[in-house]
Amino acid sequence: MRESSPRALVPIADGTEEIEAVCIIDVLRRAGVSVTVAVVGPGGTRAASREVLASRGVRLVADVHLEEAAGEPYDAVLLPGGMPGAAHLRDCAPLAALLAAHDAAGRLVGAICAAPVVVLQENGLLRGRGATCFPGLREQLDPSCHRDGRVVQDGNLLTSQGPGTALEFALAAVAHLCGHGRRGEIAAQLLLP
């Protein structure tokens, strides 16, 4: 086990899928991961406030603006889906640069629902690696990348299908960051296998 807890960045924007965002944040924090929630504005611009209106009308409040968080070291960058939230994340140049740097360094890059197609693929981060996405977007996913599965991990790339797979996705991130033992402990707390 590491001496310091792993650090993860979870970017959110107006239209982010709230179940996915909250599952990722909650499960990682339960596991002892230091999670920073960073807001991205419309079209990838700096957000006017730290509050977003998620895809189903739930208000979420980020810890910081993405610009404040982008220079920090993270062990993982995990993207919730939802539209138009994923499009706002895709259009954020500082986030695209951060994702590319994390991927190149072999750090965990994760995306769920629309984000594998809309953010990762559109920013050139899939490059033939195995991935899954929201079933309604499967036709847009590069066929060389598509893998059947609720959660798919290919090296440092972690992807998942949507709200119903968000807990599994978050637990897979815990396993990657904290080990399978810690994943089992958190799953037991959540009454999951």
C-alpha cells in the first residue's frame, strides 16, 4: 500500500450524468482516495461558478474550477458521462491536455457512458484499445475498440456503459488505485459482490 493516498480528478459540467458522477466520487472517497471535483464551463470554457445543473436536474457543486486543478498531480482522471456534459468536457483544451499526459504516463484514465466516445475517442485517446460505452452510442465507437462488457479495462484505460454500471466502474477504479483487497472491503460495505 502507498504511503499517501491516491489522488483522482473528476471533472463535471452542466449536463453531467449525476448518478455516474456521484458514484465515482463517493466510492473513491470511501476507499480513501483523495478526490478533487473540478468544474468545466459550457463549450470547455471557464465556468461562471462551481455549481452545475446535471442531466436530470440535480445540482452538483465542484471543489474547484478545472483551471485550478489541472496543474496538480493525479493518479487517475475519471470522467462521468451524460450529455451535454461530455461534450463540454471534450471541448475543454486543458482537460484534453491533462488526459493525454495522464495516458502517456500510464496513469488511470476512465470514462463512462457517453464520455468514452465523446471525450476519449474524439481526443484520440482510444487508438484501437478495448473500450465500451453507452449502448446508444455503440455505433459511433470505433469498431476496433468495441468490447462487450459492463466495465472494460485495457491497461490504464477504464470504460463503462452508464448509470447502471457506475458502481462497478468505481469499484474497478478502486481496485486499480488501491488494490483488490480494498475493492472487496468497499464492495462489502455497499452490499455488493
